[in-house]
Amino acid sequence: MAPDYPYCGVGKKLHCIHIIALYRKFGFDTEGVFREYAVRDGLLVDALSMARLRRLLKAR
């Protein structure tokens, strides 16, 4: 079973968990989730929208 992840539920597989971690390391936050955005291996998968705001970087 894959690790639990916000907005994905228990046991959902993340294809780019290392990329998401890298974006977060550089101050990006998840702004939105596009449900059933694309098809991968015959299954509908979600996509994340991420952004980095300058005013929030100063607070960190």
C-alpha cells in the first residue's frame, strides 16, 4: 500500500512524490487538485496545481 497523502486518500499511488517534495523544498504550496485530470495506465488520475508566493516566502 502506498503512503497516505493529503487529498489523495489512503493507499493512493503518487507518481511524482519526489518532484512534489522538491517543489515544497523551494517554497511551493499546493493550491488546487484537478480531479480525474488525465488517464495513466487506463486509470483516471488527479493533478496538482502548485504555486510559490513571494509574500509567503518572507514569512518562512
